[in-house]
Amino acid sequence: MPSDNVKLTKRIVDGASPKESAYTLWDRDLAGFGLRVQPTGVKSYIAFYRIGVGRGAKQRQVTIGKSTAVTCEAARREAHKFIGAARAGEDRYDAIRKAENENMSVSRIIDLWAEEAAPINRRTGKPRQAAGVLNDINRLNAHVKPLIGPRPIGALSKGDIEKLRDDITKGKTACEIKTKKFGLRRVKGGEGTAKRTISTFKSVLSFAVDRGFIVENVALGVRLAPDNKCERFLSEEEAGRVGAVLAKWEAEERRMSGVRIIKLLLLTGARTAEIEELQWREIDFDQSFFRFSNTKSGKSIRPVCPQALEILRSTPKQHEELVFPNRKQTGPYRGTQSVWRDIRVEAGVPDVRKHDLRHSFASFGISSGLSLPIIGALLGHLRPETTQRYAHLADAQARQAAVSVGGVVGSALKL
């Protein structure tokens, strides 16, 4: 076995045998050039150096390459470049790493983001729901990769992101993707798809900045289409029609899980997934609260009305944990959307989406005099600005209040 300080040659490298722990053979002629031998038998050439002079100089060790891929003399020449630059106060490794990072493809960055960052909410640091993560990844794979996937991440400009937005809007990435044995997913473009995709891609680029792959996020200044979502609210008369259909279905014992869930959506303003995935332990019957362990906003505690609690008390306990299990008892019930499609048609409100039940809850709450902060608490909003979407309803309520008060005061003043 050669000593730890030798003239590194091909013969010495080939003869270096693995030990119980990793060790390094240092070259006698070029200080800082060595061969690292792992217990597995893998051998790699390394360069160890200080950037500048003095004890306070920064130390660096870089791997030049495995002995099976680089010859000893080629590794020596490469190590000499690293060590020589370091003596002049330059770290060649940083320059190489920067170039490698900037040349990393958009597709590779998306894959890294999907693996490392997508499952975590960037703002709160809490785990995200799997369905939302999958939707984001699918959009990036369907729209961003086909258009700019091979491009180096460091070469992107604001103009590239704007063109990406416009191409998705025009439907250039529309296609059909095979999902299962007989499944097919139709990918469409459009303004809404472009907005959601670019918003997600902004997060990908912010991740790239955090990891040091790029210096700035060029997507931050890109304009997106305004949010033209039409928020539909049930009127009291429409809610009455929906209630009548629900009562009819309940009397006929039709699709009872879906009926109960829709009732709870109307009575609580909760998100569909929160009720479909509701667990018995999350219901505080004594204090009248939902104590959700995992929602879009993380953990959430929300008050529940007596009518909703009565529905839950009357729900048969078919599963040890889930309030609404599927037929096979293998997971939560997922048929609410299908039930709602039929009920809304029968109730004469075919344009009302299931999520509009949440908006309607907020509308009824504001019309009864509740403030925006209270509405936000009932809906489980984490940020006050999220509840601001209902501000126009509160303004209308305030205007009506002003009219009422003005009438009383005007009468007193005989105006």
C-alpha cells in the first residue's frame, strides 16, 4: 500500500485499495492535488486550496472527476489551474459553478422545484395539499417545458416570459395527454391558464434565485390578465330552491353523502375538500368548532352553527376516522361535484359553481351585518386581503345603513 504522500501516477492510482474509511493520497509534487479513495472503491481526483494567503484565507476542496473518467495527468493539469488561480485570490470553482447554474435548463429547474419546493408553501413554510402541487406541476410540464424547457435558466429575459404568457394564451400548447390505460387529459390554453401557469413559474424562478442558480427573477415584472372571475352569489329565493331539492333528495335517500356535504358547504362556507376529508376528531361538538388539522391555509379553527352540527350528529359513523368515506372505505368521498351538477340543474341555478356556495355563505353573512374580519375568520382566511374580495358587499350594506340612519336623523330634524 503506497504512503499518504506520493507521486500520483496511473500505477499508484490503480493500486490504491479501499479501506474501512475514506482516505486521501496527496501528490508529492503538486501540493493540494490528491486522490480520494472511498470504502466502496470509488476513486476521485480532488484539489484542495486556500483563496489568497494567510490563516484567514477561505479553504476549498473540489472534486475534479472520478479516476475512471479522467486520467491522472489531465486531473493534475486541472488541479494546477484551481490552485494557481487561488494563489492569485480567485476561486475558479465559483466561476465554473456560476456558469453551470446559468446554463441549467428550464426543464431541470422545474424538476428540482417540483422535488424540493413545490410541496411546501413558500410564504408559510407549511406543507401544501397534494392535489394543488400536482396541478401546478402538470401545468408547468404541459405549458412551460414544451415552449422554453431546453433554454438555459440564466438566459431568460422579461420578454421571454411575456412571450411565454402570450403563447399559452393563444393556445400554442393545447394538446391531449394520455394519463391512464384508457385515460386522456385535454390540455387547453387561454388567458386563465396563462395566468395560473406564469404565477407558478414565478415561484419556480424565485426558488432558482434562492438556490443561487440565477441572480434575479425576471418574471416578477410581467403583467398578467386581470382576475375576471364572476363571483356568483345565491339569492335567498335561489337558496330556498336549492334547499327544497336537497330536502327532496334526502327524503328519497339519494346520494346521501353528497347531499349532506352540500348542506354543510352552504351552512359553513368551508371548502369542498375540507368537508369531504373531514375527520371525526376534527369536530368539537361541545364547543361548536371545526378544528381542521390541514387546510389550504394550514391548521384552522372555525366556529360551526347548530344546524351544521345536527347534520354531523345524524351522519352514520361508517369509518373510524373519516366522516364521509368512499364506498370502498379506502379514502374520502369525492362525488360532491357530480351531485351538485344534478342538484343545481333541478333547482334552476345551472350557472352556480360549487365554490359559489362559499361565496354565498359570505354574502349572507355580510347581509346579516357581519364585518369582513368576522367573515374572514368563518371562512378560514389567513390574510385579511383575501376577504377584501367581498368588500363591495360590505360597502353596499354600509350604504344601506347610512340611508336608514339618515332617515331617522332627518325625521328628527324634520328635514
